[in-house]
Amino acid sequence: MHCLGAEYLVFIMGYSVVAGAAGRLLFGYDSFGNMCGKKNSPVEGAPLSGQDMTLKKHVFFMNSCNLEVKGTQLNRMALCVSNCPEEQLDSLEEVQFFANTSGSFLCVYSLNSFNYTHSPKADSLCPRLPVPPSKSFPLFNRCVPQTPECYSLFASVLINDVDTLHRILSGIMSGRDTILGLCILALALSLAMMFTFRFITTLLVHIFISLVILGLLFVCGVLWWLYYDYTNDLSIELDTERENMKCVLGFAIVSTGITAVLLVLIFVLRKRIKLTVELFQITNKAISSAPFLLFQPLWTFAILIFFWVLWVAVLLSLGTAGAAQVMEGGQVEYKPLSGIRYMWSYHLIGLIWTSEFILACQQMTIAGAVVTCYFNRSKNDPPDHPILSSLSILFFYHQGTIVKGSFLISVVRIPRIIVMYMQNALKEQHGALSRYLFRCCYCCFWCLDKYLLHLNQNAYTTTAINGTDFCTSAKDAFKILSKNSSHFTSINCFGDFIIFLGKVLVVCFTVFGGLMAFNYNRAFQVWAVPLLLVAFFAYLVAHSFLSVFETVLDALFLCFAVDLETNDGSSEKPYFMDQEFLSFVKRSNKLNNARAQQDKHSLRNEEGTELQAIVR
């Protein structure tokens, strides 16, 4: 199954390279099929195509103040020029003078600059007068008029006419430097969090939780402030700004809900900080047996980066795949090729499935190394090269297990994305009941996704222990955990919660940096999607690094459960676990039992008091 999927992804990649032209989106092109800033090949039937535009890097619209949309096409004449006119040109003499002094020709290429003032066709081949002053924006390298009346007309027609996918892709490309900087920030924060958990203390936990609370409140405040600023902005007639405003509102609502839930959970679990510190100290002791586990996320991160860059490149090529068609007057338009929309959908599925496959390989490798070290009788003599041994077993024997686990996660996440898309697309056509049902479906898929993630991790660990296939391992792990849930369920949950807070902290600071950076180009960028990509990237990077502790923790407790099932602590069947781990589990269970007995005793006292009062 995965081989067929991989072959189709390779086919899409090859097709996008052959049929796509991401340069048209990035550099812009004129009305005759020439890409600005590049050497071009001629298009049959278009005499002005195939020109060398190496020195002409800007797109100039001849009628930037009078752009119109006819049907579904933008009625405009665009040229590649070397410079945008920075001052208003009121006559053809000034247009001619600008061409002679700057080398930037604002009339159709077939008209020589000497004939600007002599040719009877100059009125139709030259820009409509007056030519407003313009400036090249980072978006598409287009010459955008600077006068207020022309700017509003130009932007509202040009940007709103562009296909939604192209607006999204242009937002990604125009903000690529910002996105790259935010990704580097997410990487640095993830590394800092990983080393914080490596040398964790009680004081660090308190500081860490305080930073999480402040970060959540700060991001929520900034989002609501941005929404208020958008609603009071007078230039909100652009589709880009309206979409950004809606996304900011959605971000603000979601972040407020997440903040409220996390604050409640932090308050409930605040008394277990001491046990959390002890738990991470035991986890770090296990990592010390295979210290190179901390560097495992670097390889995963490098592979993910390579795959995501390749995925984005293919997406850009698919978004610009089109066949050149010569129109009236020798102009060239690019018609989207049939079947592209279906390729986009499959390309999205490939992103989810392959990303999960890469992350699952890391989980399996770490689980295998932990299992090898745990079931080693001589604790003072750790096994040689446990990570390499785990990797070799994974690639030679258990790739099918990883494929099944990652596919199972993808099968759940794809309907979740579809439900979210349908909810946004049909929110104006359905009532409150339909919206409630959509939200319930989304919530159910989210809960199922989290459960399957936990089940997959335990299945990978069981596979490393027993060498069984995915389904058998998942069934065995479920049985073992069900029998021994009283020993470590409460211990494991707040350890995972602290790790999750670390991921939230990385995402919070990355998103805050993105909000500050993207907000400067709100008019010309649909920056909500790039911000979502950055947030998704930050969470995946944080998950990739911090999941080392999460995976080690889950693997340790599952090994502990298997140890309890097969051994009794006698001299004939001694435990594999060390005494420090065993004493920690016993101490935690005693604390939980004492709290349960205390709650039960207080409830009985209250009931006894009430009964005694009634008897009297």
C-alpha cells in the first residue's frame, strides 16, 4: 500500500516539474508569456514571446488605475520593465524621457521609444495617462501605484481576482524569509526545551510553568488586539484583509479556549510538581544508558526539513501548472491543466502520511533502544550501540508496522481536515444545530487521533519487546496496560502533560514572533496560512525533540508492566527494573492510595454526620 502511494507521489513530483512553473508566481510574467527577470522560450503564435527579460525584473500594468474583470479573467496589459516609475508621468513625452533615461520602456515591446510621440497607435500601445507613481512591493515584484485612489482600485481588483490557492502560495513565497526565520526560532526553542528537561529541577519547573502561563495570556491578548485593530482599519475592502481578519478571530477564539483548559489543568496538577521532577530524573537516567538518543531528533528534523521543502516545491509547481494559450492580439494566458485539483488533494495526504511515517520511525528507534537497555541484566554494563541495533531491526523487520501505524493516523486526520473544511465552507448556509454537529464530529476525530497516537506508541514498544506485527502488538499492549493501569496511569499522565506544556511554550513564542512579523504586510499577504504552517512546523519540531522524553517515559512504563507480568521479584525471577524506579512507583502509588482513602473517609464522615442528625 505504501509502495503504491510512494510511486504516485513520485509521479506527481515528476509531473509538477515538467508541467509547473513556480517562477511565474514568484517573479511574475507579462501579457505575452515572458517571465520577468529570466530568459524565455517563444510561444507559438505569440510574436512578442521568447524575449530575454534578465534585466527587466518588475511587472508593470499599463492601466493600473483602470483594471477590470471580464468574466473570470483579469483584463489587463502587463509588461516586464527594469524600473517602476517613481514619479507621475502626465504625457507621452515624459514617458519617452523616462524610457531614455532609465532604460525602462512602459509601452508594448513592438513600439520603439523614438515613436512614443509619433506613432498613431501610441495611445493603445502605451499606458493610459497619467501614469501614477509606483513602487515595487515584495509581492510578485509588481509595480504597485502609490496614489491612494489608484492603490485602492489596483489592489482590490488585482489581489481579489487572484485564485485563492495562488494568494496562499504568494503569501508563502513573499514571506519566505520570515517563515525561515520563524522556523529557526522554533528549532532553537525546541533545543532549549530539550536541555531544560535533561537537567530539570523543581525551580526550573516553576519557572517553566510561569512562562507557559504568561505566553498563553500574551498570545491571546495580542490576537484579540489584532482583531480589534483589523475591525477598525479603514482599508479593509481587500479579500486578503478580510480573510486575515476572519483567521485572526478564529485564532483568538481557539487560543482563548486552549488557554482556559490548560490553566485549569495546571491548577489541578500543581501539587504533583515534586513527583514530576523525580519522574524526569529517572527518565534522564534511562537516557544516560544511550545518550545519543538526544541527538536522534536532529536526524528526524533534517529528514523532515528535506521532505517539507520538497513538498512545498512540488506544491508551487502544481499551483502554476498550466498550458499556454494564445489569445487575441498575441497575448498569452495559462489555463490550469485538468486533474490538478485531485493531485493537490493527494499531495496533502502524502504530506500527512509521510510526516507521520518519519516521526513513527523515530518513536520505534527510541523505543527499541530503551527496551534493549531496560531488559539488560547488568545495569553497570550497558549494551553496545543500542540505537544502531534498534535502527537495523526497524528497517529489516518492522517497516510494515510503521507503515500501518502512520496510515492509521492519516486515515483519522484526513476526515478531521475534511470536516473542518466543510464547516468553514458551509457555515453561512447551515444553522446552529449543523454547526454543533460539525464541532462534535471534529472533537470526536481529535480524541480518536490522540488515543491512536498513544496506542501506536505502545504498539511500537511491544513490537520492540516481542517482535510481533502491528495488530498483535497493539492488542498485547492494550491488555497489559489494562491490567496494570493502577500502577502508573496517574504517574504517566502528568509527566506527559508537562512535556505537552513544553511543546505549547515553543508554539506560543513562535506564533507570537510570526504575528509581529506578518502583521506588517497585512494588505498584500494572506498570512494566516503561512502562520498556520509556521505553527504546525513549530509543533512538529517541538514534538520531534521533546517526544524523546515522552517516548522514553511511555516505553519505560510499558517495560515495567511487562516486567511485572513475567517476574515476581524473587531470586528465581528477579525484576529487570532498578530499585530507584521501583521505589518511585511504590511511593507514587502510596500517595495516590492515601489521597483516595482520605477522600473516601471524608465522604463517609459527611454521610455519617447527616444520618446521625436525622436519627436524633
